[in-house]
Amino acid sequence: MTTASAGAHEAHEHTHYTTTGLDNKKIAIWAFIGSECMLFGSLISTYLVYKGKSVVGPFPHDAWTSPAGQLFKPILNIPVTSASTFVLLMSSLFMVLALAAVENKGKPGYEGWQGSSKVWLAATALAGAVFLGFQAYEFTSFVHEGLTIRTNLFGTSFFTLTGFHGTHVAVGVLWLLSLLFIDIKRGLGPRDTINVDICALYWHFVDVVWIAIFTLVYLIK
Amino acid sequence: MATPATTAAHAPGASEDTGLWSWLTTVDHKKIGILYLYTALFYLMVGGLEAALIRTQLAKPNLSVVSAETYNQLFTMHGTTMVFLVVMPLSAAFFNYLIPLQIGARDVAFPRLNAFSYWVYALGGLFITLPIFFGVAPNGGWFGYAPLSGPTYGSGFNMDFWVLGLQILGISSLAAAFNFITTIINLRAPGMTLMRMPMFTWMSFVVQFLVILAFPVITAALFFLQFDRFFGTNFYVVQAGGDPLLWQHLFWVFGHPEVYILILPAFGLVSEVLPTNSRKPLFGYNVMAYSGMMIGFLGFGVWAHHMFAVGLGPVADSIFSLSTMLIGLPTGVKIFNWIATMYGGSLRFPASMKFAIGLIAMFTIGGISGVMHSSPPSDLQQTDTYFVVAHFHYVLYGGAMMGIFSGIYHYFPKITGRLMNERLGTWHFWLNFIGLNLTFFPMHFSGMLGMPRRIYTYDAGQGWELFNLMSTGGTYLLIVAGLVFAYNFFVSRAKGAVAGSDPWGAPTLEWSIPSPPPDYNFAQIPEVTSRYPLWDLKTPDRTAGLEHSHGDAGAIAAAHAVPVHEETERRTAKELGIPMPVNTIKPFMVALGIIVMFSGLIVLHAGKFPLAMATMLGGGAFMVASLYAWLTSPLE
Amino acid sequence: MSIERAHADHVHEHPTWKQYKWVALVLTVITAVEVWVYYTPFKDSPLFRPTLLAMSAVKFAIVVMYYMHLKYDHAIFRKLFVGPLIIAGCTLVAFLFLFGKVWIG
């Protein structure tokens, strides 16, 4: 029974009556996502309010000279972040394919590796991990260039905003790996759709937050 | 499959079990509601004693009952306790107990998440309260303005407990809110459309949305403060270009919806009490529901009226002033609707009704002084004076607490099966009513005469002596009132008259089942055909003019629903074949893990890095492991 | 006002595989354009910000509608998401205004 399903067993949608006919978990995850809008809204607002208010460098979009006279380039690395953005976008594609594979398991058109939820769950988790790798690379290179969370307001608000997003990605990767583990152990099928669906909704939400961050933080000066 | 914990708790008749273990492991929304009730009443005593000390110190000029530093801790903890540990959890007690009963459900959508919310609250409450016994309680005000609460000006452990404690309590409120939103959307009995929900459930529904939208904002603001305090970031550091106003804005974007989080459940409770005791349907039900939503929505657009004094500029001042005046409209509509509900009714005045009418009167006074603050020029004179203290105590004590007392008198028989003593209830009401007016009304005058808030003492000769003495006397009277209530509560619980299922002749579903209700609530899910199902049954002429209709046949069949009826039999869930959630300790363990994890940051501040890391990682690992154990074990 | 009960079997139509891949392609193209624009002289145009914000909004909407299948799902989910999104958006704009990042009039 332990592995009978992933996620909370709080709702037995097939045995219990619900008013809307929808699953409790799905309503809860959407309410949660609504709540997350306010969390990231606050974080993004703070970043934007503090944009250009740093007293000392490094700056995101402008070159600056350190007190020692050394010239620094703008610190944001657009090519690398573009790559990681692309990876995260692709992870969303993998995620919908994973959900479709779980929902339609055994149906025609879902044979082979292309219809395997294991493949797509693994791919999604891997893409998430690669994104986190890019972020780790970005953070360490910033630290080498003299930007830490304590250096200036940009560092403070940048690391906090992207760090919160990264933490969400990390939680999502753990969630995906848990689903993958269950899938390998006993196989996920149509009756598990809801449990994969709520994970997918969370994952895509984390992706759309990044869509906003990429534009607001990286591309717009 | 099951851990030893669940097997132990799954003894037959676990619901009748009353041992400590049964309370630690319960997932029954009614027992969790009772836990909330007792815990919050305990904190009401704590917060009340803090108030008594504050007022004793201020009774006369230049007293030194407590030191200035202790005074700072007292007023900070009084506010924090009353808001986060008393009024919100008392409301949560009613959410838990009543929402499933009012909508005809057997439990909330996520029973274990519900237990988790309670345990996070209970442990988080201890986390933030205990430091006062060691003289390190939070001392920066319940609003924690940065940079006063930051590392430079608040270098002690005091504000650590506040920042982390609020963060912990936020987890509890958020988890509960997701739970109740889902419950109300998805577990209503067939025929219980949104516009047939009892008004308390309606107001609770609005409040849950306020929670999920307001708490993330304070969460973000607290993280910033936490980072400033523990990791040396610059969010509120002026030298680095940081803006202290950021904290104020974020705090009040949360803080203003928070005041509606505090008051709307009380509004909901009196909206149950007034029609029942007027023996007449609620006047203007739809408008009541819509004005609740309106208050909730507008509540997000008025926050900066807490900040007129910082100088936001004429445009911002005008916008926030107008929106604040606007929010007075739906609130005023409610007042008139309650009065119109009573008008022409066949009135009865049990203690619950007295408190409900008390709320209408007292909240109106507080509401009117609130509208006065909405005008920036007049606010500039009143801000940071005792006038504001008078205002928010009228709305929070005269409003929220009176409404909650009304609810306690009204629902005590449902919860315990016994009636509260009415004579003592009347004594409680009048002592409370006189005490509160004696305490808070003079504050309007001391405030207008210029007495600032949060000062620990004052010199004679400024015209404040009499008013302060009156306020202090009133506070002592409120304590006497509180003692009468406590005596009544405990004696009635043991020896009160047996209530029966529907002592008040009330119209809603919770009164159709025995008192106290069996663990499964409804042996058969009722099919609802109107707003006042029990009046349809018992006094049909009262509701004849209202809309009645049968719901979707498919839904009725799917829920095995039967027409609303009085349930008198008391059989066990097993006999009835109703699957019940299994008691479990895991939500408690997850909550414990969270508290330990947060405590690690206090250790970090103490400079013990390895121990701090061990505490945080240990707590985190314990939390994650318990969470996995929880999620992989079945509910029933 | 009442929330309609979904059909008992509630097989909401999901986008197909093909659609999913088209969506991915569109998202990739928009992202490519966003990055490309960043390296063109258009970067200094006053239209740069609005254009980028619009592109980002379109991507946001596409993911929410198709990948989060909000377009195909029960209306209650739309309300649960769009309501908070609007309040978050208004709060953000209010902050920019209050901190002097944007001016009215």
C-alpha cells in the first residue's frame, strides 16, 4: 500500500463525492499557485524597486570601475542564461509529454520510448538539474567577480530572487525524482494522472516565473 | 505499510479515545477545532496579562512597575500574541469546527494537513512566547519596522524570535487556507450552492483568499529581514541604498488584509447568531456575501493609509485615502443589514445575541474613527497617538473579540453538548462591555491630547492622568469579565444543562446532527434545497418566501444524499460503514521538524556555527523524512 | 455564481502531442527573438521594453494556457489563478509607482 500512489492520499477521487467533480488536490495546487504569484510578485517588485539603487558595483547592465581602478564588465551573462532558459522551456515540453504518457499509458500511439513516462520524467528532472547547474555556475562566477549577496543591493535582491526561484526548481526536481522512483518501482498509469498533473502544474508555474524573471532581470536594462 | 504510530492510533473507537496520544494524532476537524480553541484561549490569557502589566505601568505618571526594555517586550508581545496567537486561531477554531458541518461534509479536504496546521501553530506559538520568560522577547513592535528590527538596531536575539516565529505561524495559516478553500469549493453537500452557504462559511471563504494572497507578501518581507539579520544582506540597510519604506509597504500590503482576516470571521459568526435569535432570515444575504468579497478585494488597495505620515506625495495620498473611504461602504452595508435583520424579528437575547449586538455597536464606533484616519490631514494629527490605539481596539476587541465571544456562547452547546450558564453570560457581557468602553474610550482623549503610543511612561501635567487611570481601571474590569467567562466555560462544560442537537432553533445544517457531533458528522449526506434547511423542516412559514430548488440528480445520487433531516441516532462510523481517516502522528512530526530547523538560525546568531548547521540539517532531514512517511501512507 | 459540477467522467480534451511540440517551437522562437533583439540596435529604442514585455507576456500566456491546460480546464482553476495574478500585478505596478519607478501624468 505504501507505494500505491504518489503524493498525498488525502482525496480518493473515485470513492468520495466532491461538489465540482474535480479532484481536491488539483484545486489546492491552483490555490497554491495563486498564492505563489503573490510571493514572486513581492520578490520581483523588490528587485525592480531596487534596480539601479546600488551604491557600489558590480552592476547588472553597466560597466563599472572598482575603487582600485579596475574596470569591470556588466556582470550578467546573457548567452549562458539564454541557454539555461532554453533548457527550462524544454523541460516544460518534457513534462507535458510525461503527463500525456501517464494519462494514456497502454493506448495506441504511446508505445516505445516516446510513450514512456519514465523517459520523460527523467528528462524533465534532468533538464531541471541542468538548469540548476547553470545557476550554480552563474552564482559562483559572480562570486569570483566580486558579487555576493552582501556586496550591494543588486547582489542582495538578485541572489534572493533567483535563489528563491532556484529553490523552487530544486523542490520540483525532488518531486519529479520521487514520481520517477514510483514509476520505476510499480509503474504510473492513468489512475495516477492527478498526482503527475499537480507536479506538472507546479513545474510549469516555476517555468513561467522564469519567463518573467528572464525578461525583467536579464534582458531589460 | 503502516508505521507503528498509525497502528497504535488505529484502535477501534479511536474517536472516543481522549488520551494525550489521541489528541497528538487526531485528524478529526472537530477535535482540531477544539485544540485551536483551548490553545487560543490560553494565549488570550497570556496576551491579557501582558495588557494588564502594560496598563499597570501606565496607570499613573512616572511609575516603574516594569523597565522600559520590559515594556517594549510587553507591547510587542501583546500585539503579536493577540493578532497571531489569539484572534486568528480563535477564528481557525471556528473554521475547523464549523465549515465542514455547515456545508454538510464529513471532514475537511485534507485532514492531515489540517492537523499539521494546528501543530505548526501550537509549536510556533511556544517559539515566539517562551522568550519573554528569559527577557529576550521580541521588542520591536508587532509591525517590526525595519531598520529598527534589523541587525544594527536590534542586535539581540529578541527580534530573531519574532521574525522566525511569524514565518512559522505563516506556514500554519497558509496550509490551513489551502485546505479550507478546497473544502469549501469541493465538499459542499449536493444542493449547497455558493449562494446557499451559511454566512459564516462565506466570510471564512473570503478570509482564506486573503490569507493566501497576503501571507506570501509578509513571508517575502520576513525573508528579507531574516537575510539581513542572519546573512548580512542589504534589504533594509540605508547606507547601501536600501529603503526602510520597502518593509513598511510590504508589511502593510500584508497588514491591511490581515485586519480583515481578523474581523470577517467574527462578522460571519454574528451573521449566524443574529438571524437565529431574531427568528428571521438574514436581511440582504446576497449583499452580505458580495460586500464580504468587496471588502476582501478592496482590502488589497488601501495599505498605504497606515503610512500617510511618511509623506507619500499628494497622488498616492489621494488614491489611498479614497480607496479607504470606499472600503467603509461595504462595511457599513453589513452594519445596516444586521440591524435590518433584527428589525421586525421576534427577538431573543441569550448571551450570544448580546455580544452580537455589542459587536455592531462597538465596531461602528471603531469603524467611524477608522474613516477619520482615511483623511491624510486628520490622520497626520492622530497617527502614532493613543487615538489610533482606541480605534483598533474598538474594531479588534469590540469587534473581533465580541464576535468570537458571541460565537463561543452560540456554538458551545454544539461543541460540548451542554449549554453555558446564561446568568453568568449576562454578567460576562456587561462587565466586558463596560470594561472595554472604560479602557478604550478614554484613549480617544489621551490620544487627541497628544499622548504617543508605545511610550513606557509619561510626565504628569499633560492632561493624560485621568484618562490613563480610567483605561487601567477598565482593563482590570476586563480581567474580572474574563474570569467570569473562564469560570462559566469550565463549569458549564462539566455541569451545564444538556443542550440537545438544536438548542437555539437555528437554520443551518450543523444543528441537524447530535451535540457533540459524531466523528463522521453526517450519517447520511443531506441534500440541501434552500439557505435555511432546518427552518424549512421545523418552521416552514419562516422561509416560505425564499428560493427553494432541488439540485443535480446525478450529484445527489453520487453522494448518496438524502433530504435534510434531524439525525438523532449515535452509531459508530464502523457500524455505518463510513471510512474514516486514520489518526497519525506524522503531521506533528513534520511540524516539529520545521520548528527545529528554524531554531537553528537562533543558534547561528549565537555564533555556534557547527551546532547551528547540525540543528538546521537535522530538523530539515527529520521534516523531509516525516513528510515522505506522511505522503506515502494512505489516509484511511 | 454557482460552480458547475464537471461531467462525471470529465475527460477534458487535452492538447495533442503535435500541439505540444508546436507550442515548444513557438516558445523557442520567441525566446530566440528576445535574445536576438537584445544584441541589435533596437535595444536602445524606446520600444525595446514594451516589446520585450509583450513577448514575455505572450510566452507566459502560452505556457499557462496550453502546458498548464488552463484553456481546456474547469473555470474554477482559471479563477483561482487569474484573480491572484491580477492582484499581484496591480501590487507590483503600485510599488513601481510608489517608489518613483514609473510616473503617472
